[in-house]
Amino acid sequence: MIRVEGLVKRYGAVTAVDGLSFEVERGETFALIGPNGAGKTTTLKVLLGLVRPDAGRVALGPDALPPADPRARRSLGYVPQRAEFPAGRTVAEALRFYAALHGLGPGAVGRALARVGLSGLAARRASELSGGMTQRLSLAQALLGDPELLVLDEPTASLDPEATWEFRSLVEGLRREGATILLCSHLLAEVERVADRVLILAGGRRVGLESLAELRGRQMSATRLAIELREPGPHAAAALRARGLAVEQSGPATLLVDGRNGTGVEALETLRAAGVAVRTFEVQRPTLEEIFLAAVKGDRPHA
């Protein structure tokens, strides 16, 4: 659905995107995440045909069209971070304006409003909508003409928690319908509910490309059990190592044990059998956000 090969974009002496390559499959929800300045916006602008790359190739759709091709643009729906609509227009009038640009009739407007739950607000002025409802209207506009690909650029960045939840639910519904979605965000929490795969950008380069399942696998592999002993000493660590458990001494009376696959329970049973008194224990598991930040800070480019 999307193929990006060796994409490079420079602004003067600044390289905003540096040799980026990735593919998005049909029916996939693909997240492009990274801190501010990572190159996400520039990448989207290239995909939307708004800027020309200095090097590399971008192909959209089954016919591998370049972004500047009118057929590619018609096959794409775009939701910006903050949408604006013609002043003084009602919700329905605003959509009819954009539908006319696509050569679509009023039936397309009604279908788009129904898909985002705005049918009951068709007569309200677009300027009177809340932030969450405005983003719904923006999504309705993007859905006009049933595009093959949806591009969402930080769509909930300016929304309150309730509106964010409602918008994510709409995206989840589109995902279940088989839509192909490219979602751009600087927060992993923004995408972890809906994305199939996540591409992590930093400094214009790709530093990670993983499925959510792979990210969660890394989360589990980093799980540890922090054990505080009643008395310090080497006996506890020796007993655990004798059972083949990975142990790190993080303090005179504190041990960190690999907590995967039930080994945390095995560690506690081993200490009890060895007569070692445990004061407290705690499971420590990094959040997906912490895994993401570790990848960004490591800034390890991938081909």
C-alpha cells in the first residue's frame, strides 16, 4: 500500500529525513512515532505530495503511484492535528463543499457523517463544535470517497481525555473494517491500542520497526523481581545462581532477578528453601513508553 525506499529530505544544512525505508501493507494500521523533530511531519508531507524528496522513492497504492499523481491523492484521506472548515458553514455544508471538490453527491456526505457519529449535528455550525467533534468532522471529510489509505497526523494531540478515547474508538472501528491507516504520533500510548506495527524515528532515521506483539515481548523480557532481604549477605545470591537464575546485586540487601516465565516465583521458593528471610519483593516491568524512549536514546539506525 505504501513503499518508501531510501527517502532523504534536506532543508538547507539540516537533514530532516535520512535514508528512511519502510512498507505499509493493505489493511494494516501502521504507526510512525518519535519525538518532536524526528522527521515524522516531513515524511508525511512527502507522502501527501506536499514536498519533494531530495532522494529516494515513494510509491502509493497497488499501482505504485508517486504522491504527486492525482490518482494517488484521490485514494488518500488525511486528518491533520487541527482541522479548519469554511467559516459560517454548517457541518453538512462544510462536507458538501469538500464532496463537490471530489465530484461526490450528497449521499457521500450522509454516509461519512454516519460513520463518525455526527448525523445528529449536521445542521450545527462547524465553528461551534468541540475539539473532539471537530476532529470527527475532519475524519468524516477524510472518509469522503472511501479512500484506500487514511493518514492521521497527531489526531488527538489537542483533545481532552474523553474526546481522545472517543476518537481512538472510531479509529479502532475503521481498523476492524479493514482500513489501511498510517498514524503519526510522538506518544506510544497514542498508538498502542490500534497499531499493528510501529516504526520509531529519531533524528530523521529509523531506529526501530516492530509489531506491538514484539514490543510487548521485549517488555516481558525486561521484567525483573526486586527482592529486599532482611539481612545482607552473599548466601542468597549464591543460592539463586546455583539454581541457574540470573541475579544482580543492586544493594547490600537487594537482589534483582530475571522475572520471566515464572522464574520470580522460583526465586522466592529457592530463598525460602535456603532459609533466607525476605522483607519485601516487587515485580518491575518497563512500560512500552520506556522501551520506546530507550530505543530513541540509543538512536541505533536500522536498514
